[in-house]
Amino acid sequence: MSTIVIHQDFLSKKKEIKKNISDFSTSGDFFGDGKRNKIKLFDFDGKTINIKSFKVPNLINQVAYKYFRKSKARRSYEYGIKLLENGIGTPQPIAYAENFTFTGLEKSFYVSEHLQVELTFRELVEIPDYPDHENILRQFTRFTFDLHQKGIEFLDHSPGNTLIKKEANNAYSFYLVDLNRMNFHDMMDFDSRMKNFHRLTPKIEMQAVMSEEYAKLYNKKYEEVFAKMCFYTNDFQMKFHRKIARKKKLLFWR
């Protein structure tokens, strides 16, 4: 293990954290589908931690991550800390580790707490009659508005990357995951804010609710917010489906 950085609150557990990372391939319980990156859960001091092992980069990126850019693991850790400093929910960052070879970055790991939650944003998209659906959607919109007010552009703002936990009195807490792609601004303009919704849902009725709630918070006309949100969402959907169609043509022989 070439590099490991551990949050100051967990330095006393350095040995245990390093062992879990070192034993990643032979221990822990898989979480998720593991198609790109592998995630495993480990028992840790009476709690559960989540270790994400990032896919080995291609040769060009191995060099880039060694000399020119921060690794996905490091960015996840640093962005997680920055989110918490700004009062934005995310699982507690614990550590990151990077393994370097002579060619560049090989393996990297991000360690965080594992949260047990009731749902993600995806359930709101897939289950239109999910209990308290509109209330959750409006609170999610307020959460996103808070992100934007603080200049945080979460580039992977997509259905599976917001965990939602129910609290008392029909209140909900929101936690961002998959943190390695973010921009931080002094201020976000209107177009940037609306574009940040484009990956969340193609459902017009959900866009209508989010637009109504955002318009109230941003002091803009509902029609203007709705039109812009729909524009960016439709643009994304068209590009996404064209991409899928191209892949099918290229892989027709499979």
C-alpha cells in the first residue's frame, strides 16, 4: 500500500483500517452489483464500514493519476470532508488508500461509514405511489437548492447517488454518495442549477413538482424553471438514447 490517509477521528484504528483494505479481495461482504467498482462491507468497531475499490485505470490514466490528477479515491475522501464542512449530508469519510507501481496508479480505495437508509431517489422514479412521494420530492428539491446556494455542483446527481433516510415528523435526511466528480463555485448561475437536474428523472410530473418547489426558493417564475429543467433533461435523454442505439449497432453480433 503506497499511500493511506486516515481521518483524524479514526487514527486510533489505523491498523484495523489497513488490514481491511489489504484483505479486501478475500474478506468483507459484497454490496451492489460491482459492475465498474467493487464495494464491500466490513465490521468496524461495532459498526459497518463501506470500502470502495476503484477499477484499475487504463495506462494513460494510471500515469495521469500519479503525476497530474487526484485519484477518484482521494477526491471522494476530500470532497466528502468538504461536503460535511458545508453542512451537506454524506457518509462519514474515514480514509483513502492508493497503490502505485512504476507505471502509475494501480488500485485505490475509499473508506466511509455505511448508512442504512429506507430508499434512494431511484425509488421515487420507479415507484410513483411510494408513500409520501411528493413530500420527499419537495424536500429533496430543497436539499438540492441548498447544494446550489453553497456553490456545490454534484456532477453525478443521478437517481442512485442520493440516499434518503426518514426522520421524525415526516422529515427526511439526504446523503450524497459516489463523490469523485464535483465542482465547487463561488456562485452557480440559473442554467447550471437547472442542468444539474438533468440526470434525475425523465418523468414530467416529477420535474413539475421539483420546478414548482425550486421556483419558490429561487424567486423565479415556475414556467421559467420548468421550461429550463425540461430542456436539459430532454437533451440528456436524447443523447443517452442515441448512445445506447450506437452501442447496439456496434455490438449487433453479440
